[in-house]
Amino acid sequence: MPERMKPYFPVAVLSLLFVYLGVQALTGERGILSGSARDALLVQREAQLLTLAEQRADLEVRVRYLRTGSLSRDLLEERARAVLGFADPHDYVVRVSAPAQAAAAPIAS
């Protein structure tokens, strides 16, 4: 490096560092311009949290009714039928199957 450029080297390095940090402050992952994306992600995660909280509350109620101290016969019977695939002789069972032709698109010639 030439002798007359030595005093400018620290200034050039600091200038490049300042420009890099400025660009990152604007466009980086946590930059000023990415605030709307973070807000959208926050709204999405809050909706997901509400859904999970509702599912948890429902599961807690079901678990409470399945404990031996407060066993709900109706819930126990419902779960046993769902898991084992049985039905009461007095129940009406309607089996629905999707036709295989409906999923396939017709071929145009």
C-alpha cells in the first residue's frame, strides 16, 4: 500500500462498515423496512395460539371426564365406538364413500 494512502485506510474501513450496518438496519431481518412482515407473522402466530388454546381446553375437558373420579359414561362410550369402530344396535349408520370418478378430471380430445 502506498505511503500516502495509509491515513485514508481507517476512514475507508469505517465508511464501509457504516454503509453495511446502515443497509442491514433498513433491509435486514429485523430492519425498519421488514416491520410489516413481522407484524403479519405475529398476527398469524396469535391466531395459531388461539386455535391451540381452544384445542387444549377441549382436551382438558375430555381428560377430566375420563378420570375415574368423574367418569362420563357417554364420553367413554363415544370414544370406545370411535376407536373400535362399533355401533349400538339402535344406531343408524350411514356409510359414505367418495366416488373414484369424481376425483379424476375428464379427458378432453
